[in-house]
Amino acid sequence: MKRSTMVLLLAVAVILIAAGIIIDAVMGRDYRPDSADYRTLYETEDGGVTEIRAEMLSSALRVYESSNDERLEISVSGRAGSSVSVKREGNVLTITEDSVTGSGARFSKEDWNDYAVIWLPEDFAGTLELSSASGELSMSDVDIPEASVTLSVVSGETSVYDSKFDSLTIESVSGDVWFGSIKVNSMTVSTVSGDIRGSVKGLDGEPRIETYTVSGDVSINE
């Protein structure tokens, strides 16, 4: 095979992979893990946790509603299993990633398997404060209309789909923000260079929406 042909094929492969990742984010593809994919670090059904904080480095963090209405569970998969720890003090649960597991860009199946998952009980009514340096943050099918959620990312993408919150705040430096089919009373989204794309409706009446960006594009449908 000629060198020029090989280079062309490699370029096409990279473009297709990148396009797939973008489409996944836009369409809100559900990466909900199979039970065989992860191991549990923490679980409880006592209902005593009202504040959850997470500080991730490069592993992805995903949030779903628990299949058990009362269970709060923290799970990990891949290399995140050796770098993520969970600590509870009273009603506060803290999730910390204390070492870098790899690049924030997810180009291989192995990389996509590095993640932590928060499974929330349906009656969770506290606060979620989730942050990441370069890993993705995503929430899907989470119905917690009395909860306040804050997502902060430096360079990873942020996506929220098919969910209900009292308030939602998303802060991003260079990562894009995607959301759709969400209902909130109030929402604030800010980026420096990332784009903001999504659709939102009010939970109780018209939602209060504020957006801030320096150089990114903003497109929100209500």
C-alpha cells in the first residue's frame, strides 16, 4: 500500500471516530453500564445523604436514577476503580479521584470504560456539586425535581438529558455543553470557549435561564 493511501485511510478513520463521539454527545446516547461492567464502592438506603460532592480528574462521571427507588450507590469501572474513593461524613458524601487514569479524550473502548457512576434514589432532594478537570460529566433520566445541581468542567464535555431538577448550573471553560428534554425552575450555563446547545422547559411555569460565553456559540430552544 502506498504511503499516501495509508495516510489518507488513517485520516478518514480519525474523522469517523471524532464524528461518532460528537454524534453521541448531540443525540444523548445512553452509556448506562451493564451490571457486569462495574463494581460498587458505596451503597445505602438510609436516605440520610443530602449533599453529594465529586471531584474527578480524567475519568468520566455519569449520573442515573437508581433502579431501586431508595438506594444510593456509587460504582466504578475500568482504571477508575483504583483511583476513585468515597467518603461519608454525616449527610455529606464525597467522591474523589486521586490520580490521573488517562487522557480526557475518549478515543478507544478501553478509555470509555474508565468511569464512575452515581445512582440516585428517586426522592433525592439535596444538592449535587460535581466537578471534573478533563473527564466528561453526564446525567441521563434523572427525575429529582427538588434537587439543586451544579456541574463544573475545565475541558471535558458536559451533557444532561431527559431529567428534572429544581435548579441546574453548568460551568465550563473549554468543553461543549449539550442538554435536551430537561425541565427546571432555573438554569445558568456559562462557558469561556465551548458551545452551548440544548432544549429546556419549565418545571413549574416559565424557567429562568441565564447564559454566559466569551467565544462559544449559544443555541437554546424552549
